[in-house]
Amino acid sequence: MKKILLSYLLIVCTVMAFGQLPGSRVGDILRSSGATRSQNNSRGSDTTKRKNNNKLDTLGFERRDDLKDSINITYRFLDSVRNVRIDSSVNNFDTYFPIPTHYQYLGNNGAAAFPLVFKPFAKEGWDAGFHAYDIYKFKLKETKFYKTTGPFSMLGYQLASGKEQMIQALHTQSPRPNMNFGFEYRLISAPGFFVTQNTNHNNVRLFGNYQGKRKRYNGAIVVISNVLKGAENGGIVDDASLKDPNKKERFSIPVNLGGALPYQPNPFQASVKTGNIYKDKTFFLRQSYDIGKRDSIAVNDSTTEYLFYPKLRLQHSLTINSQSYQFVDALGDSTLYKNWYNITFPTPVDTFELIEKWQSITNDFSLLQFPDTKNAAQFFLAGVSLQNLKATLRTGNYSFYNIMLHGEYRNRTRNKLWDVLLKGAYYVNGLNSGDYNVQAYLGRYLNKKLGDVKLYFNNVNRTPSFIFDNRSSFNLGNNNNYKKENITSFGATATNPYFTVGFNNYLIANYAYFKNYYQSEQYNKPINILQINASKKIKLKKNFYYYADVTLQQTDNAAPIKVPFVFTRSRIAYEGSLFKNLKLSTGLEVRYYTPYKANNYSPVIGQFTPQDTLTIKNRPDIAAFLHFRIKGFTGFLRAENLNTASFENGFGFINNNFAAPHYATQGLIIRFGIRWWFVN
């Protein structure tokens, strides 16, 4: 406790010291564009001119105007036409932490996780079926392509109780106006508090884009590597042991898997002796050539700015992807595997391993036509994709293919009032023949008071993920005569300066799921899930605010999808600017969801499975936080899970909540982190 108090005092003193530095525009420009810099901080003038009878009265150095030396940074996603500015706010911890607030994770950062606010997996075409660790991946569709007037970097570090840590790094620059490249890296390492709970994830992303001098050719490249290692302990053996006064050190509590292994809380120990190792590598290359109208502007006698208005675009995209999924248990308990998975070992303790590998090469050829010469955000697209798949499975080696036709109409009007999207894809032949996806989206900006209104509709007909196929290495004796899932979703959202409100409705037919640790099933009745959500920021008094986020969910109790009826997140915070440069947000955060029959977790197949026997009744999750920003430097200090405080058998934080049946969450967590934006 002394170390914690000393760390807190050190941070407060540092904040006050930096906050009193002379003001510059760094913090203000961060709020709108990401970063600023002083380009000539070592080339000041030898004199400072001040008017005094039109004479120079003193000698010194000229103070630079930071407004003249700002950097502009925006980014866009791969298939988006909208430019976005960097979010430098300090009032939302979700911008720092990889696990969103509406997700529940199994015990520590990096562990398997699932959404408390339900969202179906609605992707047509081939899918291996492993999604428990998806939120820790770098994904192609989430890659940001930056546009910056100077080199920009971000470094982040996070340290938490239990030797948990996270490292982040980002750098991007544009050596030429028509070229940008960069890289992104993240390490998540968490030994955990219980035996066999350590996680170690490494994510790397390289990206770049180039536009030809005449603006006809465009190219983009992305390379992604995700290596996710998560040890699995199968939950604790007896929930009552959490209250045992002799087991306040949680590593002494017996667990179902890996319990015979020694407890080693080492953040640099990346090996997994009992658990899952998922690897995902992607290479993406997109090239396009435009046909249209040329133009140019003479900037000066020696410089000409070339302009081009496309009418037709020829586009080719190449995606090469490799995935491997492995579960290993170095000291498998024959009794547990017999009871949970109906697997018989030749000896009482034996090594158990499952491996599945996939390779995919996808070539996509598309034509884009632009009806409005001066609006590149309005276009028609028609394309065809050929996907070749190779699988190394427990049952042998296989080769598959898919042929897919797709089309799209997009129009974001030049006045930025309307945003329209119509999109469709159909698999005409191959492994996933008959799969399709139809999307419609309509957005309308009304005015400053009424804000935006958005409507959407989506219908997906998909083959159940390959893990439900009896050829999969992780299909432990199930059939594969399942019909295609059909998922229809529609909803609306209204966003304005006063509140945000919306609804989502999901209708799912032929839902495929695992009904226990390994047996699969398909629900033959339609499942309807209705969600209503609202959020609002309320000013309580000067500099004091209340943030409220509420989601209501309802579905049939007999359905194999279980959701909490109410999910809420509330924050009471003091927010303000101190000492010119210090932006501060500090207060309490509370997350709560009503009791429900939470999903079980099957560690061998990496799936969350419904259950009807145990209701999870958690107390609200309470955290105290201090978030601040000084120019390009951001930091946070949090005390999480204050709700676990207990005075039974002496004071301690032993009233653990449960993420899933027999999966206890942490006790008190002290979390400290920094993030530094700077311009080279």
C-alpha cells in the first residue's frame, strides 16, 4: 500500500509540474488533429522586436508562434471514404484498453472474451470458427491509412497489479505528399492471479499507400501478424474456496486444467503448457488505375499540381492469409477429459494436442464507375473474387475454393448531408456455395440541434463455421449436416448534442452452437433479440459530469442465446483544464448487468457455450480513475474492482465476481499507464 500511495503522489506532483509549463498549442491541436510541433525551435532570431519609439530596445530570442508550426493528421479505413481525426480525449478508458467495456473477459487482460451486449457473427463465406480472442487481433478492415504533414509517433505503456503490462507503438510518416507508410505494434502480457492463466499476445502491422504523380495509379499494402497465446485453467474447482482465509493468494486455489504445473507469475514467460496458441498472418495488396479527366494547376513557374477526376477505376486486390489453431495440455487429466470431452487417455496423465492450419489466397477484380466527376465518394462497384483454400486437419489435407460475385453503390453527397450504401455479395460456387450478404445503410445529417439519423438493414445467409464440420480437428465427434444460418438485422440510431438513442433487432434462423463442452447442435426455431440503447452526458454542476450508457436486451428464455436484460455503464467525473495545459478527468466508473445464465467456456475448442443451470449474480464493477493529458502526453491511474472489498476474516479484496461459471475475475487492480504522442 505504501508503494501505491507513493506512486500516486509522484504522479500528482508530475501532473502539477508539467501543467504549469508555458502554454503552447500542442494540447489544443491534439484535440482536433492529433499533434503539433515546433519546426524551428533551434533557429530563433537573435533579436526580439518591440516597439519603443520605433527602436529596438532589447536583445534576446524570438518566441515562435506554434500556430505556424502545426501538423495535420487524419486517417481513413480501407474501404471508407471518410477521413477521421485522432481521438485525444481522456474521458473514456476504452481508448486505452483493448477490451471494450461491454465485453466480459475471463480473469485477466488477454484472456478469452465475449460481448455482454449481443452481436451475432454475421460473415458469409469460409470461417474457421475461433473467435474467443478476436478483440486482441489486428484486423485488415480496422487498418488505418494516415495522411500527415509530418512524421508522427505514439508510444504507450501500461502496468497493472499481478505484473500485467501492455506496450504500444505507432509511427507513420509521408516522405512525399503522395506516399505514406508506417507500423504499429502491441504487446499484452498478463501472468494472471490464478494458476494457468497467463496470456502473451504480440501484434504487428505494417501499412503503406502510394499515389502516382498523375493521380491515376493508387496502391495500398498491409502486412499483419497476430500471435495469441492464452493459458487455460478450465475455471476453479470449488467456488467456495474464494472465501477461504487460507487462500487469499489466489494461486493456491485448485483449478481444473494445468493445476499440476508450477505457478510462475513472469510477464516475460510466453510459453503455454496448457492452453491455446492462435496465429494469424495476412498480406494484402491493392492496386488500381483510373480512367477519367485530367487537369492541372500551375503553383509557380517550376511547380505544377496535377489533378485527376476518375470516371472508371480498374482495381485488383490480393489477400494471402495463413491461420493456425493449436490447443495443448502437457499434463492432461484423463478423468476430466473423459467427463468433459468423452476422450479416453491410455494413462491417467497424458499429453493432449489438437492442431488445425489454413492457408487462403484471394484475388478480387473490381470495376468502379463514378457518375459525378467531382465526387469520388459516389460510385458503382462490380467485382468477382476467387478464393483458394488449403487445410491441414486431423482428418487429412484438403483443398477448397470459392467464387464470389459482389456489387456496391455508395454515395456520400458533396454537401455531406446524405450517406447511402447498398452492398451485396453472393457465392456462386465452391465450399460456401449459396452464401450471400445484403446490406443497406442510410444516414442523414439534419442540423446542429437534431444531429444525425442512421438506418441500416443486413441479411446474411451463411454456412456454419468450419468447426461444426466433422473434418475439423476441433470437431470431437459431431455430424456436419447443418443447414445454413440466416441472420437478419436492422436498426436505427439518432445522435445529437443532447443524447444518443437507438435500437437493434436480430432475427436468427438455424442457429448453430455448442450445447456443452464439445457437442454441437442447431436450433430449429427462429431466435429474436431486441436491443434498445441510450447514452447521455449530463452536466451536474461546473466541471462535474455524469455519463450514462444503458442497453436493454430481450430474447426467448428457451433460446440458446443468453443475454443480461440490462447492461449499464455510469461515470461521474470532474473534467476541466488546469494550469493552461492540463486536461483532467477524474471520478468513479460503475459497470453493472442484471443476473443471467452466463455462457460456459470450453477451453479445448475455444468456444463459449450456453448453459441453463447456473445464474451469475455479480455486484457492480466499481473503479476510481484519474485520467489526464498535458500537451501530447496522456496518463491514467485506476483502482479497479473496488467492489471486491471484504471484511470477512480480516480486510481484503476477495469478493470476486464471476465472468462465467467457475471463472472468477480479479480482486483489486491498480492500473497505471502513459501514452505519448509526438512529432519527430
